[in-house]
Amino acid sequence: MVRGEDEHDQQGWRTLAALHARIEDALERALAQQHELSVSEYTVLDVLARQDGFHLRMNQLSNAVVLSQSATTRLVSRLEDRGLLQRYLCPTDRRGIYTEVTAPGKELLAAARPTHDAVLTEALAAAEELPELAPLVAALGKLPRLPHFVL
């Protein structure tokens, strides 16, 4: 039998998952149609572009985009094949591999960012109209603004 607190937590998680799925679906469609990018590809470009020097080690990137290292490697390889990213050995540690956004990657990100931001705003506004999602959207609006960092 599920305790009351557990059921509340589970309902909260289901609500969060529903909001996430709605937003990700809207972003996926818009980014694919308008920029030939998936949400994961956009996220990789965005995370890298927000770093000093526009690069991260592969393990840092994997943590930041919340993908396994193998999935991150496949994703980076696809973006590298498209000329949007490049990898290179860390000059101070030959075991480390950095991933960096290229000039075409920066251009594509600059073109895709307004689409991403507009769709995110629209999706949150639509979710706010649903009584079951409105409290979560309101809570998101109250979160403090944090500097960009890698998790």
C-alpha cells in the first residue's frame, strides 16, 4: 500500500513528467521542422555555447545534457559529421577530449535559439491554462535565476 506522502510525491512526479513531455514534444517538432535539429542536438550546442571557451570535456557534456557517455558520443559524432562540433585532445591531459562548437554550429544555434525560446514560452503559457499543470508552471516562474553551469 502506498503511503499518503508517497502518493503525493508520485503525483508530483507524474505532473512534472507530463509538463516536460508536452514541452519537449513542442520543441522537438519546431526545431526539427525549422532548423533540422533535435532537442538533444540543440541542448548540446546550447550547453557548449554557454561555456567559457565554448568547449567541455566529453564526460562534462554527458552530465550536462543528462545522457549516457555512449549516447553523448553518438550525438556528438552526428553533430561533428554535420560540421557543427569538433573534438580535440586536451593539451594538458592527452586522455581528455574536448568538444567545441564550430562557427557553423554557432550560426545554427543563433538561428534556432529564438525558435526554441518562443516555443518554450508558448508551451508554458498553454500548460498554465491547464489546472493540473498551472501550479507547476507558477513554481517554475519563482525559481531563482542561476548562472549557467555544468551539472
